[in-house]
Amino acid sequence: MSKWHQRYIDLAHTVASWSKDPSTKVGAVIVSPNREVLSTGYNGFPRGMIDRPDWYADREFKHKHVVHAEANAILNAARYGVRLQGCTLYVTHPPCPSCARTIAQAGIEFVVYDIPTDEGFKERWPLQTMKEAFTLYNLQTSELTPLSL
């Protein structure tokens, strides 16, 4: 892995630590072709919604309302009019199929992600399903070595 990939995936892990979700912390960093950080995002409730611990504890409620880190990074860029065409997304977990669609629509061309060793994550998001989405949406990806959570 290049030193730049390592730097940006490390930054994504720092951004993940900002999430108020006690059970899942995901971070994303979008980088321009010139290696400039354009946007960041982490998983959490939408802007303006209260971060109540009991809502994070209620998995069904949480999954209905949480914005994924990748989507947050893309939406943060859009909020400030930042173009993402040709950019690279660094994320601490493989993007779900819904996020993969959003990534492709934003014009991001390359995704670098860690593979968590957490069995619960693997059950919720089978890696093969995600890889199929990447192929369907013509996204180039780079999978980093397994990450212990």
C-alpha cells in the first residue's frame, strides 16, 4: 500500500472516531486526484436530529435513520458545491450497495476500504454482495488487509 493510501485510510479511522454510535464507527474521506482532502463524513443521525443514546441502542430505529459515512462525506461536499468527479473515497468499511450507488452517482471513481474482521459486520453486509455492486457500477476498488475491530 502506498504511503498516501495509508495516510488517508488512517484519517478515515480518525473521522470514524467522531461518530456517536457506540457500536459502529465508520469514517470516510474523499480525496481529489491532486491528493487534496475535499470532504469527510462519519455514520450518524441526520443534521439537526438529536443524538440520543437510546436511539443508537435501538438497532431497528438506528438503521432507519442513520446516514452512512460515505453518504455523509458526499452530502457534505454537495452542501459546499465541491465537485467529486474523478476523486477517491477512503472508508473504514466496505460500502454497502446503497452507498456504492451513491458513490458512483457522485462521480467518484476509486474506493479504498478496510475489511473488518467483525463477524456481525460480515453477516449484515456480505462482501460478495458489495463486490458485485462495485462491478455493476464500474467502481475501481482496493481492499486493504483485514482490520481487527
